[in-house]
Amino acid sequence: MNLFSPITLRNLTLKNRIVVSPMQQYSAKNGVPGNWHLVHLGSRAVGGAGLIITECTAVSPEGLATLSDVGIWSDEQKNAWKNIVDFVHEQDAKIGIQLWHSGGKGSLKHPNEGMKPLTKEEGGWTVKSSSPTAMNGVIPKELTVDEIQELKLKFVDAAIRAVDAGFDTIELHAGHGYLFHQFYSAVINKRQDEYGGSLENRIRFLVETVGEVRKAIPNGMPLLVRISAVDYLEAPDAWKLDDSIILSKILKENGVDFITASGGGFANVSKDRVFSGYQVPFASIIKKQTVIATGAVGMITEAVQANDIIVNDEADLVVIAREHLRDPYFALHSAKELDIETDIPWQYKRAF
């Protein structure tokens, strides 16, 4: 088994273990992906990755972080995604969509404008979260139980559109300080009802949404979840790896096939804790203790490093972000470096 061994999740077989991680491009209009997204994602498919996952894709307008993020709450968005999906499939790659709601981390300006809160005149909206706990200098409104039920349905509707668009798999983004994470981390969630308090209550929104999405998509389609395995905070109520192990077991019982184990989201991680492969142990520990397939992330930049993660059975997939920005053909270059035979687009063979 190595980086270029195929892997099957439910009815989906990937030709290798290399995943293009979701990476925000801040280049959409009205939530509709355009030519930039086609070329961005399509070039990584040409570059040999086995699975490509879209950037965070909002399930509603209020789920956006900025007005330049993509969505899939409308048929116009769905049809635009279908063009991208079709091209990726033509390159013998698979593609997943990451469904997401930013919660209290929404209504922000474009990164080129500093990601500061939008004013109402600029198109800003009232952000809502599990509790009125300040994020990005803004105190969100607390979601009502009825609003939580409505949000679950929006995730289901988005999942159905994703299936219609031809996506091969769906990932729910439940990390990085976004809405699901705002519920399961007690750092943010101060509720006193059935969605707050105990760990069982704090994970309820995510677990219930997983159940509803699982029922709405084909049985053979794998369901993925990205979590923040730790909060990277010293607070006594911070989310910890032991909590993630419990959550991962429960998600598996509710039809989740794969966990991407990332971290953080509510504070900057101190530089001394960030190094090459620094989050790989999260995926390894969750994999071993829950027997669920996992994806490793965290400054994975080299072919040998990525291959060792698979050879040593630390994770089932390597989920690579920034290195794919630097090198859209990371997979093809890795195969050459590792001296492993892989398919190369005929148009590019004379260069390899």
C-alpha cells in the first residue's frame, strides 16, 4: 500500500490517496462558481489528484463568510457546479463538495479588504451561532431551536442539489470555528437547552444533520466530515482530542465514512506548535481508536512525507492544501519522484 494505491469508500473508488483540500478562493458572484473555479479545480484534476474537494460551499446566503464565497442553495449555483464536476470527471478524477455554514464567523469583507465585518450598507447581515459569544469582534445572535431545525433542512437541500450536480461525495465542514464547531465546542456554546451543556447535547446538531443528510443521499455515496480535533486553547472547556474520538465513533455509527482531522478555528495557533505534518497524529489516533477511515492534514508538502503517512498506516488519505496551490501537478510529480507508475494525461506525456 502506498500513496498511489486505490481506495474504496462505499461505492466510490479513488485512483490514489491524494486529496486536494478545500481552499477558499473568494472569487464567486452571488454564490455562483465561475471560470476561476473551473480552472482552479480542473487543473488539479489534470494534475493527477484522486479526489478534489471544493472550497467551503454555503447552504444558504447567511452561511457565507464573505460575499465572494460559493454556495449551492440555488439551481443556478448547482448548474454551474455541474460544469466543473463534468470536467473533473473527464480527467479520471473524483470530486466532492464541502457543505458549510459560517455561523458567527460570517458577514465579513473580502480578504483583500481585511476580512472585517461588513456594514449593513455593504451587504452585511446579522450573524447567528449557538450562543451570543463574540467572534471576530461581533456578538452573534443565538439560534432558536426552530432555526436549528431549518438549518438541518438547508443542509439536506444542499446535499440533494450536490447529488443532482453529479458530485461523488459530500463533506460536512464541522471544524475551523464554523457553525457545527460553534456548537460542539463549549468555548462558544453556552446554551442551556438540548443543544448545549453536555458533550452529547453539544454534538447533537451535527449528529442530527449527519443523519438527515445520510438519508437524503444515495446509500453508495460516502459521507465525509471535517472536524477540528482540538481547539488549540488552554481553556478548561476547550475541545480536546479525547472529545474528537468520542465524536468520531458516534459519527461512524450514524453513517459517516471518513473523518478529516484538522484543528483550531477560534484562535491563532502559536508558531511553535506548527511544523511539517503537525496535525497528522490527530488522524492517526482517531483512525486507530475508532476504526474509521481518516484524512491527514497539516503542512504536508513533499511526496516522501505523504507516501510515508500511507505506508505507515497513519491515515487513509493525505489532504493537501497549500502545496496544491504551489503545484497543481503535485500528484504527477510525486509519482515521478517515488518512481511509481501512474496515468498521465496524453496531452502532457511528452513533459514526463
